[in-house]
Amino acid sequence: MGKMKFLLVLIGVLLLGISSYGQGAEYPSYNSRDLQLKNQIQIYPNPSVDFVKVTIEESNLVDPRIVVHSIIGSRVEVATEKTDSDNFTVNVKDLPAGYYLLAVKDESTGFSKTYKFLKR
């Protein structure tokens, strides 16, 4: 009988703890649009000769930036033009042939994703 009483008390304590868990806690709220945004990013043409186009769709990015690095990680200065809110053109015409890394970053949301492309 002692074990049964102990189990009942334990179950009661657990249920009380579960029912009061999280009271007063604030949880972030999301609307359905936020959950659908996936930051779909395309870079093309790949391989490229003169330019790389970057298209960002279904995005919650506030101020996306494009950064290009050599394959060994050195930052490469290239002209980047924002053609509209979702499209960028990166001038790679003067870069030597080889592989490069193109990073899309947004400090406001903490987003960062890197893509490899070939410059011919």
C-alpha cells in the first residue's frame, strides 16, 4: 500500500508541475506568412563569364548584402548592383577564372548562406 500511495503522490506532483509549467512565459508569435518564408535564393548563370545574378524569393530578409570570396577565403572586391528588391547583379568580368564563394548575408535577421560558383 505504501508504494501505491507514493505513486499517486508522484503523479499528482508531476501533473501539478506540468499544468503550471510555462505560466508567465512569453513565447514568440508567428503568423502563417512568417512560417512560409524560406529565403529561396538562386544564383545563375553558373558557370559565369561576365556577371552572376542573384534572385531572392519568399524572403524575410531586411537588408541583404552580397559578399564574394576566393575559394581560399580572401574577400574579393566586386561591383554589386541591386536591380530591384529581390534581384542583384554581381560583376565578375574582371575576376580570374576559378571557383568563388558568394555569400548572401542579412545582419538584421542573422541570415547567412554561401554558394559556390565557377567564373570562366
